[in-house]
Amino acid sequence: MKLADLNAKLETEPIRKGFGRGLLAAAKANPNVVAACADLTGSTAMDLFATQFPERFIEIGVAEQNLVTVGAGLAAIGKIPFVSSYAVFSPGRNWEQIRTTICLNDRPVKIVGSHAGVSVGPDGATHQMLEDIALMRVLPNMVVIAPGDSIEAEKATLAMAADKRPNYLRLAREATPIITTKETPFEIGRAYIFARGADISLITSGTMTYHALVAAESLYKDGIEAEVIHVPTIKPLDRETILRSVRKTGAVVTAEEAQIAGGLGGAIAELLAENHPLPMLRIGMQDRFGESGQPNELLEHFGLDAKHIRLAAHQVLDRKGS
Amino acid sequence: MQKLPIERLEIIANDIRQDIIRMLETAGSGHSAGPLGLADIFTALYFDILKHDPKKPDWPERDILILSNGHCVPVRYATMAQAGYFDRKELLTLRQFGSRLQGHPERLRLPGMETTSGPLGSGLSQACGMALGLRIDKQMHRWVYVVMSDGEQDEGNVWEAAMLASKYKLNNIIAITDRNNIQIDGPTESVMPLEDLRAKWEAFGWHVLEIDGNDIEAVIDACAMGRAIVEKPVMIIAHTVPGKGVDFMEYDFHWHGSPPNHEQAIKALHELRTLGGKIRSEHQ
């Protein structure tokens, strides 16, 4: 797996910037790509597209129910609509419209939710979307993608433009370390082993994959070889890659910047409970809301960093050994 | 498609009403008042206004008809069967397991059904998306018609769409409000007043026409006029009688969500066949 050199100082960039570039590239390649936004064009990095393709850009205003249903209508005419807002508003506010007019209606609308997770920071709990993965994962036909950095977000956006299903793309606000390279593979529905190890599987998505890689380094110094599996597509889950790893390691920690209920951790727990039960802990928001603060202090406070992944790994390994 | 005289369309609408009664009686559940009130509008749409081909439901040149208030779908099923989309015998499978005629319409199950609907307030938004897509594709000869209820205009989503259509001057949309003044809990004006409905739509930037929605000729004329309005989207407020054609159902909100039982169905069919007693000798 071709990754960035973790021992060098990593470049950082907001994941949403990769979406902006991906959308522009997808639009240049396919005239059917259109986009709509609910008054957050710059924040969701849709401005690159809107500037270059004003005739294919629709400003919806602060109306997220309309945002996704207009998307369903555009898709009915054969367009490939990307519709963006903050994740807390879309898919937070418009879930039923997504269910009926996009999923049950099977229209390939690309829902882009930016500013997900507590790392939104100072805006506080109202704007820190933590339930979006759970909300989207329970919908039949929906694909759920949480890329780990801006380069992967760019690839994911291009893949979404070619995908015939409804998709949800989860983006974060803050600059995130760039861990992948242009050569790192990305396919919808695939999980990737970012670090090999035989003792424990660290299964992560989105912004937490970087933290898991850092945790794996410190675990190595503790004498533990952790396997880091990056799961950018939370639905459909790459069951084979995950099950192959856990059959080898026999212990799991999941990590995500979302509620532990219904998200990646929930998905992995469901998979393992039915196929290969084993000691497991879930890193994520523990059924509570966030608050204002700087991103890093919030991540530490809520236990969403490498230190807490490492601690959880030791706890799970104690259970595995006992 | 050859245009039929109004007298012929009125007979078709009556046949559609009889099919609605049979369907609902057989199903044992479903909505009576709205579908009966909409029979004239749907007859006008499918037999005169819409450019469509029952043998090619996906014909790329067709006009698009969205039924936003999905609970009124029995009238659409019955009209589509009359128009030749499928055999009328299938109508009696309404709401049964395995049927293409779901209790609320599903696009993927029935060719010619343009959207899946039921949860209210999202039809006009989808029409906006379609109208925008058609404009981008320079397909302005295709029209997007939306039938919506009055009660569903309690939904905020409707007014989000109203603003967008006005902003983008989506003159390829013709919306028809079934203004029958009832919803589940009672008269619209006591559940959540909508008036002055015309002034509301005009204030949102729409061109508003008001007609008798049980007058087929008026529906056809209003849509023709609507297509000639180029500067704004068009809302036709069609005043209809809920339960139209069946005396004991007319104007009564209790029939919003109920089907007739066997005796009521016999009575209703008799009334429709005799046009409310105007024809004395009914052929049984």
C-alpha cells in the first residue's frame, strides 16, 4: 500500500477541499454532473464548480428539504446531482425526503455533508454532526463514504460521479493530515490495509484513520503489531477484508468521529457478532453531544485520538489473553 | 393522440370513478374523497393535456406528471388503465401483496409512475429539479405537471420549492392544487388555515389561475393558458368537490381516508351509473 511517509512531517488539508477538486474534475469529464448547495457554497468547497459551471449550479438557499428533493428531480432527468450542505442539516434535517425521493425512488443523488464530527470545534454541539453515518447507513440503496483525507475525498468524488446508486459523502472541516498519495487505490466498497500486523485489528474511517496509524506506531513500541484497516466505504462494508484480518488477529478496536451507535463501530459489531465474535471496543462519541472548543482539545476530551486508541487496544488485548 | 370531445371525456371520468369505488371496496382500505374529486383533472391530463404514450412509458419526449399527494393514487391507476398503460383487471389488485399498485405509488414498480410519493410536500421540489434539468438540456418543449393537495401545503417543503421555482422562473412547471378544503383531521381552514391561498402563491411569485376542477374543459383551458405564461411558474388552484359524484361522500372529510364497504360501494356505483338519478333506467 503506497502511503505518505508517516515519519516525515505530513502535509495537512481539509478533506472538503479534495471534494471540491474532485467535483470540478468530474464536471469537466461529464456534462451531466450538476450541483446544488444550501447557502454554504464556499464552506463545502463547491465554489470551484460554481465558478466554472454557473449554468450547472443551483443555489437553493437555506432549505435542505428542498436541496435533496430538487436533487431527486435533477437525477430523474439523467443528471448526476451533487448536493451539499453541513452534515447536520443534510442529511440531518431532511432524512425522510432522502428516504422517499432518493432511496426508495432509487435516484443517484450524491449527498455531501461537510463539517461532520466534533472537530468542527468552536461552533459547538449544534453544528457537530455525529449521527449522520447511522442515519444514512440504515437506508436501503444508500452508499456511505467517509474518506480519510483530501486526496482520497477527491478520488471518492470521482467514483461517486460514476456510481449509479444514491451516495452519502462525509466531509470534515479542519485540516486533516494527508496520509494517502495519488497512487493509493480507492474503490467504493473496498477496505484497505494501511498497516500490517497480527495482534489486533484497528478498524477506522474518516479523520480517525490518521490517529489509528499513529496509535499503531506507539503500539509497536509496546511490542504489539496492530493491523490498521481503513474503511472509507462504511456501506456496503468490505466484509472479506475485515473478516480476513480479524480471523488472524482475534481482537478489534474501531475508531470514528461519530456516535458509537449505528456508525462504523456498529457496522463492525454487527458483522463480527454474526460471523466471528471476539473481544472488541469502539472508539467514538459515547452517546453524548459535543461542545465548543479547539478541535484538538475536543478530540482529546472525548477520547478520539491516538492515545485513546492505544489504551483501548491494550484493554482489548487483556480480554483476548484472559 | 386524437383529441376526444368533452362529452366523451366526461363519460371516461365517470368510468374512472366507478373503477375507484371497485378498487377501494376490494382493497378494504385507502382514500375515497380525493381520488373521486380528482377524476376530472386526471381525465383531462391523460386524455388531452399530456404528451405521452401508454405503450412507451419511458418515451424521452413525454411530458412528466408528478402526483405529489400520493394517497390519491387510485385515481391515477384507474386513469392509466383507461388510457391503456395496463389492463383494467389489474386495478383490483390495489394494495395487495405482490401488486404493482402499491397503497402509495412506487416508481420502480409501475412503468409510467414518475415518482415515488406519499409523504407530503416533496412533489413540487422534484418538479423543480426536473424543470431545471430540462432547461439545462434545452428540452423546454417538455412540460412538468404536478398535482398536489391543499392539505399538503401545511408542509414547509412546499414553500421552499415555491421560492426556488420563482427564483429560477421555472415556466415549464404547471402545478395544480386540488383545493377540496378537507384533510384528515377536518376542514383545512380549521386544521391549518391556507387562505388567502391565491395571494400566498402570487406573493411567492407565481402566476395563479383559479378554476372549477370538476370541469374538464376548464382544466384543459387552464393548462393551455398556463403553457402560454412565460415569465413565471403557474399554479392552477382547482376547486374540487371531495367525493365528487357520490352524494353521501361529497364534502365530508370523514371520507378522506376511508374506503366504501360493500353496501356503500353498491350505492355509490348505482349513483355513478345513473349520474345521481338523472338517468332513470340503469342497465345492470
